[in-house]
Amino acid sequence: MFPLLVQARTALWTNFDRRRGGNVLDLASPQEIRRRTDKNAMFIELVNGSTVQLLGSDNYNALVGGNYFGIVFSEWALSDPESWAYLRPILTENHGWALFISTPRGKNHAHRMYETALSEPDHWFSLISTVDDTDVISNERLAIDHREWMKLYGEVQGDAYFRQEYFCEFSAPILGAVYADALKYMEAEQRICPLKIEPGTPVHTA
């Protein structure tokens, strides 16, 4: 399940894996193990009876009433969070599973999902892999991207894009969030904290 149905076709159904030299789904489920393929519905039935279908969270109602055993949410931070609310009961009934893969987009529902997973270690597995962990992109290429992003979008926003995309930082300032960068440093310096109310002390709020 991608954020949008159209993304499912572009990102996976017609995607070509240049490293392995073939269509991603053909490599994962070659014709020899398929019973039928419906290109319009992006649906594959395997010879053992298992099925695979690509969908978008903008059309999650297409899954409601189905009998699914597993759902992979790709780019969960950009997906409709209500999709999980409606599809979770199906998986619960089937003792199924769900996988949420995403790059952060600020502290939205994907961040809450991650925090929930951390607080429920008996029921969830959670992992953040940065560019340092995956070792897919060279340090030289990273330096170029970092430098060019800052030239294109300014030092603060360019660095924010870099940290969000390559280091999976939920706290990277979002474009348009005027004080986000300043607040990030204030939090790091522990300058934002609860204070006891002093009724006799004047308070100015702005």
C-alpha cells in the first residue's frame, strides 16, 4: 500500500531494478510460480493460492471486507493514517502482520507510530537505518548533495532536507515552519520545560 494508487504502479508494478536487471515484481514472483496476473488491478495470484495486490491509501476502502494476512505500507509518513485504523481489525482477526516503511516527514502520524512501537516492544519491532547504516551512498556523494541542497534552499532548510532524507530525523524543520530550526536547538539545550504557576507573577504570552 502506497500513499497513492498511482504511486503503486510507478514505484513497484512497472519498476525496473537496475542492480538485478529486471522488473521488481517479476524478480520477486517469476511467471513460473504465478497462476494469473491482472495488470489493471495490479493483482497476482500464485500457484499455492497466495495473492499479492498493490493499492494506495487513497483507496484503502478497497481492502475493507477482504481477508488479508499482511500489509506493507510504503512511505507511511505520506499515507492516509485512517487506512491503518480501518484495516487493522482484518489483520488482528487473521493473526496477520503489518510493515511500515517510511522516511520521516516531521512529527506526524509516522512519528507517533514509531513512538508507539518503542513503547510496545513485546508487540512491535522498530528500526531506524540511516545512510551510515546502509552504506549505499558514498561520503563524496553525500557531501555533494548536502552542499547543493543548502545552495538551493538555504542553509537551514537545505540541511533539514539532508538530515531528514539521509539520517531519518523526525525533528528536521519542515518547509514553512518558520521557527522549527530555532525550536530544535532550544529543545536540545533544554530551554523548553514545564514551569510551576506563580499566581502573583505577571505572565506575557505572545
